[in-house]
Amino acid sequence: MPAYIIVDITINDPKRYEDYKALTPATLKAYGGRFIVRGGATDRLEGDWEPGRMVILEFPDAATARAWWDSPEYRPARDLRQQIAATNMLLVEGVA
């Protein structure tokens, strides 16, 4: 069953965030992940949520998504992101 990582990021250092964006794609590919949404425009339809930059990643399953997030390949990018941005991140299982 596919799984998705949904990310709401508030970027505090845009220049260094470009470095993060360059590091991440190869790590996703190694785990069968791909970008579904990568910072496109948002339009709130209901509620009071004011997200920053939205990113949605798709993986073959939740175990693979979690393995990517905790992988040695992604760790340098993750550490950088945690230094330069405030992040809310969810792992959500999709529909079979």
C-alpha cells in the first residue's frame, strides 16, 4: 500500500535551503520515493491552517518511507533542514 510523507516547512534560511533541495532527490530515488508536491502554490479552502512550503512525498509503503527518513543517505539533508527550517511532518498510509 502506498504511503505519503506530508511536510509543512517554514524556511528560516532560504539560501541554505537550496542546498537541502539539492541533497534530497537522490536519497528519495534510492528508496523508491518521489515528489508529488514540491512547494507549489496553496489555496486554503477551509479552516485556519496557514502552511509554509508544502511537500508531499510518495513511497511504496510506510516501512520504506520511515526507512528513508531514518536512512544514512538522507540524514545529512535531514540534519541541515532541521537547522534551517521549522518542520511539521506526517507519515500517512494511502489506499490500496
